[in-house]
Amino acid sequence: MFAPDIPQMHVIDHTKGEASQESRNVLAESARIARGDITALSQLKAQDHDAVIFPGGFGAAKNLSSFAVDGESCRVHNDVQRVLEDFHKAKKPIGLCCIAPVLAAKVIPGVEVTVGQEEEQGGKWPYAGTAKAIQALGGKHCPKEVHEVHVDKSRNVVTTPAFMGHVALHTIFDGIGAMVSNVIKLTGK
């Protein structure tokens, strides 16, 4: 597993839903969550791996890019951009879930991705506006349900909405599992 060696944009106390005064490093926090074996993203080389998956979560919009603050005018972290470009050029599969498909939309011209639905549908899809941002970034948004994936076969990119919709956790699990299965299938192994 890999993560950028950078400070987090900010730390959230999730028991209160508020920003905390402490600071954390993305690499160190990733190692804590994953229980150890994490390498700096700067060391990730496409030639050494069959595929890459960006797990998403709001950290992808705050730490892997500036999407949380800048929307469609966002910047993608240099190492994230390099990794996406390298895997894309090598025609190796790329998986992204939750908000992470915005990274591909910014970096890979014309990429087809999903972050769920394009309308809020009474609050079921509170982040539906992200679909318009994907289009503004140069990507094509393909509406899907949380348990579904979209496979852009011409670019080897697999995406699923994950937590972009308010649904039962097992449905999110199903979608992420389908994303991983499709990424593995695209490796041909």
C-alpha cells in the first residue's frame, strides 16, 4: 500500500464532526489505519505492479487533490497525477471509488467514470453535483447505483460510487468488491 508523505489538509474529530487542532501526516495516518506496511506514494512505479486502486473517501478530495476546496478548478497531487498517468500509459487497470473518480477525470482526458447518480433523489445522493464537476473536468459521468461499477474498457478504468450514496453498508461492500474483481479481471491474471 502507498500514500503520499504530506500533511493532512486538516484533522476531523468524527465524534463531533468538527476540525481538530492537531495535525497528522497522510503517510503516518495511512500506516495507522492499515496497521503498518505503507510506502511513500513517490516510490510507486507502474512497471512494478499489475494495477492500482485509489480507495477514495473525502481524503481523496482533500489530500490527493484540492477538489474539496477548488472543485472543478482543482489540482491533483503531483505523485497521484504521475501514478495515474503512468498506469494509464502502461494500459494497466486503475480502480477508483467514492469521490476518487474525480482524480481520473482531471488527469485522463475523456475518461468514463461514475460517482453514482446525477440528481440528489431526495437526499439519497447528497453529492450528485460531483457528476457535473466530472464533466467540467473533461470526463464522462455514467450514472450507476452503489452496488454497480462502470468499466471504461478503452482506458482500463473501473469506478464505483461507494459512500457517494446513502445506502446500507453491505451495498457499498458489494460495489467495492465488484470494482476490485473487475480491476483484477482487466489484469488478465
